[in-house]
Amino acid sequence: KRWDIGDAMSTLKADTIQSTGGGAVTLTKQSAAKAWGNILADGTGYQDSFNTSGSTDTGAGQTEVAFTNNMNNAVYASHATNNNYGSTNRTAGTKNVITSGFRCSTGSGSSNSFVDYLRSFAVNGDLA
């Protein structure tokens, strides 16, 4: 069919989109999160996650996050938030960023120490 400027936009509906090899589709020219997760308060696992192959509790309030699919380089944006609703003086952050993962931490601003809290993270950047 020849499309004219006046034609309506098409709608694509699908339940699953896979690459030609049968795996996950690589998002290009988009800024969708490449990984995200909700880490259990004790740091031993996830309530839910995407593109994570595991986690390691490395101490109070500190969890090493490992990616299923690595990032292209260690210059990606990783964001963390503390999920203790209604609480004050709680902090969250990321550090030790490498292509295969990073550390997600939560702490108490009043005691200046790491503390186990429910935490969430998101990662934006380019997959390898």
C-alpha cells in the first residue's frame, strides 16, 4: 500500500517481541532502563528485577548487584532510592560501578552508617 500524509498512524500489537535469534530485543535509540530492581531489606535478594543475575549481601545496607547482560562500559547512570516510606534521614546510593554490576547501599543520615532498608535501583546506559 502507498501511504499518503493524510493516512492514520498504524498500531503494532504484540505479546512478545524477540530478536531473530530468539533472545531479547536490543533497544536502540531509546532511553529505557537497562536494569532495575527492588532489593529486599536484608540485601539477600530481590522482590522483583530486570537484567539482574544475582545479588550478594556484602554487609549491613550494602548489596552487590550483578547484571545478566553487561553494560558496554562503566560510564552508565545508576540510581538508587530508599523505599522506607515516611522515614526521614535515610540515604541510598550506588558505587563500585563496573560493566558487570555495582554496589547499591542504604544508610541512616542521622548515624552516618549503613543500614538494611528496602531499596530500589535503575540503570541507564548502553548494553554491551
